[in-house]
Amino acid sequence: QVVHVFSDAACGVLASVRNMISMWTKVLLLALCPRTASGQCVDPGAASCAAEAAGDPERTSLLQTSRSKAPQDLAPDTCGVGDHVPCPGSGNMCAGDQCCPGVNATGNLTFPCPSASAAFAGCEQEGKVGNCLTVPIAPGPVGEGQDVHWGDDVVLIKPGALSPEVRKRLKDLEERQWMDTDDQFNPEVYRPTAVFLYPGDHHLDFKVPYYVSVIGLGKLPTETVLHPGDRGIGLEVDCDKLPHGSLNTFWRSVENLRLTQKTFKWWVSQAAPLRSLHIDNDLMLAGDQPGQYASGGAMMNSFVGGSIKMLSQQQWYARSMQMPPYERPAGIGSYVCAGCIDHAGKSFEESWNQPKHHGLSNYDMSEKVFVEKPYIAVDDTGEFSMMFPDERSPAGPSWRDNRPPPSYSFHRGVFVARPGISGKEINAQINKHNKDIVFTPGVYKLDDNIRIKDQTSCVLLGLGFATLVPDYDCEECSLIQVDNDSYNVRIAGLMLQTGGARGATNAALLQWGFAGADQSHVGVRGYIYDLCARSIGADYKAPRDGPQSPSGASAFVEINSPSVVGDNLWLWNADHCGSKATWPCTASRVSTGLLVRGTGVRMYGLMAEHAQGDIVYWSGEDGEVVFLQVEFRYGMGPKDADKLAPRSNVAYLVDAKRHTAVGGGIYLVVNPKDTQGGLTYSSKEWPLHMSGGFAAIWVDHESTYREGFKDFSAKNFYSKHLVWPVEERITCKVAGCRPNKDCSDRPALDSSNVICYDTHDDKPTHF
């Protein structure tokens, strides 16, 4: 406590010139002089003014003042700039552009009032600890006792016995968000949620449902250990009671844990990553019974001590793993392991030495440079840190040597955002205050796009499938734009979603660099991790609520800068809108999944589906793709609009000479409502049609395919009762232009200018 040592008269002299001195002198003055010469309170927090403050409804001050009411009377749900609100972590009040007293989370540095304007930077710490501007100050999450305000959709669990409240919360999540129902796209029912487990031993059972991430908070995966609970299952995803088996088990994840259960079931199909795990025993990636099919997933930077059971899993991407080899090749797609080592520490045999396509690809990354995804950890004092891994050679897990990566505390460099925040505030935190942004779970309808400008380091990290949706009028604005001059940018764990009618003509959801970007940069510009992009979702209206507005973009992801690296991307132009009656979804309208113009761009674990034009278009030289999964759309667009007639319609178009691609599965699924009675089309969708059929891959140079592609398959799925028309199926695996012919418009396959380098000779796969 500061002792007030000046007399009232002396304070009056100083007060007469207080407006001429610096803010910090004002702070000192308030500490030493509680009253002006006239006897008015300058600092209602001083002991001699406390009684008067209690009866003063205005309670104006130059700095923070002590509370004279109960907290519930002083903490509004929302606030405007300049409102009187409580300072987080203390018993003081503040208003607008003022500083709150330091707390443990800020290292005792003063920080801006929650109602301060975004531009205010007059405190020792630039970032706010709490921000109530248009954002509800929700009660703390289950188990929270920290200075970081995570919000209601973060569940923090400490080691030891689960409290009744935590048990109820986990049970409610399972019961509400497990089933594949129409509410899958309703964020009021299926709420994005993060379950944080503190370092130590935990005993619990949890069937991980839609939009839930289970995350350990240790600096290493082995610091947070999860054992099975009373039911004996630990964590799992199967297809229990699900109408489509495991084909729709999307949007869930587990990260930074050690799992001790006998078998870890993870039966998923896209957007369900496993990352930085120590799995003691067996990993089971699909069921072994009819109807338990699964269709794709990703696992990175992890250890599997037992066997890996693929069963009916169609395709799988793994990177930087220590694990046993896959038990068999994939039957339809590909099983890929990049930078993998066995239990003896030996690298898997390189697939380039194997003949033709055999459904299994091992790719040596020992000469590559890679950086693992940033993540959050907490120490024994309860302080949160951002773990910021360094570059390394990505052979095996990064944490095998038990050395945690570099880190920095939240109060020094991280801004925690919650739904309701404005795009303007996010941009101010990034570009004015140089803060990383952690997006807590929820849906963010943004009134402005996010722009990363001239940054030498920046992290955007989403938790619990935090979903960003454009809600502004700007046809040329991408939802996230990284400029040409920013480096070391890391974008992770976000769901990017097209908007409603106003977002139907947006540019890309993620745009890295602008057209014409300088391609001479040496070194990696940045990384993209666990990114989901989709064209239907949190603003969906079920048919009973009226028609769904079209929703789309020119591209999900557009990369113009050189040397950007992706690690697990799912770019999904939605084929279902949450109701059986609407299949295929006619409101999803995205032209291209991934557009790459930059040189040296690398994608590990790329999944893109159903775009209306070329699904992946790649013109930058020296590109690399390790694991690719692409599915064509089901028709030529909705019948309430003109029939689509794209200039080009190829799953994977490479308009570059130097390009490497390893382990890919490209397929076309004809309407599965077909019956023995004949061809049956959706009443809402124009039938597929491309003269001469569809090409899975297009290369502008034959040598690109002959020298750069390995382990690719192309498949048609259609009813065994029918011979499907040529115009509606893949007829050419790899197409190109005949020498000295003009194919700039990528004409139909029956054009005399086109040659099929690799005919589609695989037998159709029946369903």
C-alpha cells in the first residue's frame, strides 16, 4: 500500500498543474494526494475518500478506483468505450483509456482497461487482460481459476478425481453433440468446445463428439497422461448409433497427450486430426464390420507403441511418426507416411524404390525443413504460455528427446479473442500491438477481414474448431489476408467458412500474398496447420426454416507468396447440409479448392472436395504435395441456376514443369441413390457432364507426370447394376495437351488437341 504523505494544501498546489504533467506523474499524484485543495476526492480509492466514493454515482477518476459495490453490480455483460468496468484481477474500477493495476498474469505490469479503445497503448503492457467491448464477459469455464478469460466453451480439468460439474459437462457434450443430425450445423446446439487437461494423471472416458478438441496443457505430450475411467474406454470415436457409419465423423481432435488405454479407437473421415500424441498401445482407425467405413484422417508428430489397424479406413496421412509400418496398402486411396521411423529409429523404406502405384507411400523428409504447430502450455503457477517450435528435420516426433520448444508467456505476446470481437480489434492487436491471436471456441461473424501486414512473426491459433465467417460487404476481400511482406506466420486450428448471401462472391477464405508477389524469397514464409475451410455451416438454416442462401467464394485457399507450407488441410465444398432431404447440397458454391501461384509451396496432407471448377490448380514451380485426396462434386450445380459449364474441370491441374506429388487418391462418386431400375438423378442438381468424361489429373508437361508423380489412383464409385455414361465418370487418369496444340482452355477429353497419358484402367468400385 502507498502511504499518503502530503497535506491537503500541498496536494492543492500540485493539483493545479496536474494537467500539464505526464500521465505517469498523474498516477503518482493520485497515489500521494487523495484530495484537491477544495476537499474533493481525486482518488476515491484512498482510505480518506472511501466513504464519499460509496455515495458518488459518477465515480469519475483519472485512473482506476476501488469498488464500492458488489462485483455483480459492476460487471456489465457488454460495454462501450469509456464505460466504468472492473479491472480483471483486482478490486478496482476503470473507464476507457486508463490503466489497470498489474496482476500476476501480467508480471505486475499495468494494462489497458477492458473498456479502453483499440488504439490505446499508454500502459506498461499493451494488450488487455479482459475485453468487454461488444463481447460478453461470460462466467468462467468449468474448472477455471486463471487470469486468462477462456469463456464458457473451454473446460479446464485438473488431475485427480473429476468433479460432479465436470462429469456433467462431459456427459452433456456426448449426449448433445455425438449424433450426425440436422443440428450438425447449428452452433447453438453443437457448440465448438475445447477440453483442456492440466499436466498430470487423468482418469476419464469420453466419446469425442462433433466440434470438440481434447488438448493436453503440458510442455511435452508425456506430461499429461489420460487413463481409462469407469467405463474403461478412455478417449474414442466409433460409429455407435451413427446412420452413415464413420463417413461423417468430422470436426474433432486430440492433441498433446499420452493415452494408456489398450486400444485407441479413432474412426473418422476428415477434419479430425491427431497431433503430438504418445499412444502406448494399439491404434484402430476404422471398424471391421459392414457399414463401419471411414474415409480419411491425419496424424502428425506422434508415437504409436502397438499396432495400427487400418481395417475399412480408405485413406490416411501420417507425418513425423514413430510407429510400426502400415499393415497393408490402401485398397482405394492411399496410406502415406512422411518422415516416419520405426520403433528402432530406422526410416521407412522410400516408396520411390517401389513399382508403380501400390496404395502405400513412404516419403523421406530428412532433407526438408519443418516447424511443428504452436500450442498452449501451463506451468505450476497457472501461467499460460505459447509454445513456439523451431525449425527441424522432420524425421520422427519432435519431442523424442524430451526437450520442450521455446515459449513466451501470454501476457507478453498473446491476445485471447472470444466470439463477438470485431475484425477491427483483431487487426489492431496484430498490426498495432504485434500480438498473436488465440481464438477461443465459438463462431466469429466478422465485420471486417483479418489482415496481417508487415509482420516478422505472427500466430493465429484456433481452439475447439473456432469458426470465422465473413459478415461484411467486400467482394475483393479474403477472410484472412497475409501480405507479401510478412514472414514466419503460423495459422493453425481454424475453421474458415463462407458467409451467407453477402459472402457468396467473396474472394478466398485464406489468401497468402497478392498476385505478382516476389518469388525470390529464401526460407519458409509461413505454415498452415489443421485448417478446415467449408462453404456451409454455422449460419445454415434447415429446410424447415426456409431455403438456404447460396454461400461461396472464388477459392478456399489462394497462395501467391513463395515457400508456404501446409500440414493437414480439408477444403470442403459441402455435399450435405445437415438434412437427408437436401442431398446433395445445392447452396455450396466455391470455384476452386486450392489455388497456388507461389514457388516452392509444399502441402502435406491435402484434402479438397466438390469445387465447381478445377479442385486444385497449381502453377507455381517447385511445388510438392505429399498425400492428396480429391473427390469430384456430384452434379453440375443446382437446377435453380444455370447449368455449370466450367472452362476446366480437373481434380488436380498442374500448370508447372517442376512438381512432385506422392500418394494420392482421386475419385468420383455417382449419385448413390441409383437403383436397379435405372439412372436416378437428384431432383435439385444438374447431372454431371463433361464431353469425353473427366480427367483426374492434368499436366502441361508430360515429364511432370512421368518424373514427379508417385502412387496415385483414380476411381469411379457407382452401382454395380449400371454401366455409367462416359460423360459422367473419370475416363482418363492423366491428361495433357498434344505437342504443338493449343490447350489453353483445357478442352474436353474428346478434343483432338488432348492426349490421355495414363488411361483410366482401374475397375470401378461398387457400392
